[in-house]
Amino acid sequence: MTDIGDSGGSGAPARRLSRRHWLAGVRGNRLVGANSGALAGMVIPIWMDGAGRPVDPPVSSGAAIAMGVRISIGTWHGAGVLLLILLKAGGTALDRRRRAEWDREWQRVAPSRLRQQ
């Protein structure tokens, strides 16, 4: 959490000086982006990485669920398309093999039938 310091008070979006207080008792000051409703003295949550740099807040649970649903639908569609491609390729390979067998058998049988006529 951070306290917004007095750096204008107009409420316009800008970078404001904040005082940070960690649970371990560490304190520090840094300029952070504050929304238009942030006024001097307000306590607002600021998300930071391990180095103490401000980062975007994590996604909400609803957004995470929606992202998971989209990814799973995309994965299933991709798997279905891959399966169709593999089935088509397998069918084509089997058709070629059968056609070659028919041709070999015809070459073996046809000349003898033609001689009998």
C-alpha cells in the first residue's frame, strides 16, 4: 500500500510521489502513476515486482477464467484440425497403397484374360 503525497491535488492523471510501507518495516518514496481520483493522503494499492518497480495488477479471477476457456477452446479446435489432417493424410496413403495393389494384380491377371479371348 502507498500513501499519495501532495503534488498538485488537482486530481488529474499524473505521476505522484508515493510513500511505500512494507510489512517488514521498509519504507521508500517513488513516483507512481495515480488515477484522476487519487488525492493527497489517500491510501491506494500499488503492485510491485521483486525489485520494487510498479507493475500492472494481476488479472481478475473472471478474466483468468475467460482466458482459460478461450485457450481450452482453441486447443480443442487445433487438436480437431490436426486430427482431420492426419486422417486425410492416412486415408490418402492407404488409397495409394490399395491403388498400387490393384494395378499390380491387374497387370498379373489382365494379360492372361486377354490371351483367352
